Amino acid sequence: MTSAGSKPVTSSTYYVLLALADADRHGVGIGDEVRRRTDGIVELGPGTLYATLSKMLDRGLIAQIDAPVEGDDPRRRYYSITEGGREALSYETHRLSVVLHAARSKGIAE
């Protein structure tokens, strides 16, 4: 059996993990961070984002946490990356690096 960190993840899962790597965030904040970090190239719509979050919770890649600020909107759900999520992020980043290296060696990418 493979661990959560030793197999490829979907692109939406990767973007969410990357968004949570440096800070806990609520759903809209995750979407905003993805859009900002990709210069608007990637935009996770609400359906994709919340379906991805649900699957990631089930896989143990993220955890739902209490709001970090008292008095925050009670409808907001905050998420934190787990150790398994960090392993998956590290594995996928390495995998993508290998693919990018291959593309560069063929003159396809800068």
C-alpha cells in the first residue's frame, strides 16, 4: 500500500496544498492564494475547490481547524496542511520538477 505522499495528486489538490504550505486558510482564501500565486492563470471555481477540499480531508492531506481569529465569520471553515499533505506536496513537487527537466531537455520549456 502506498502512503498519501508517494503517489501523484491532481492539479487542484497540488494547488491547494501549495496554498496551505505557509499558512492556514479558509476556502475563499485558498482560492485567492492560488489565483495570486499563479498570476491568475489558475482559478479554482467553488465546485472544484470545495470538492477538492472534501476529498483531501478524506485522504488526510488537510485538516479542518478552528478559526484563528475570534469573532471571524462562523460560516468560514479553515484548513491546515497535515504531515501527509506535506509529504504529498514534496513528492508531487519533485515529480513535476523531473517532468519540467525532461521538457527543458527537449527544448519545450524555458
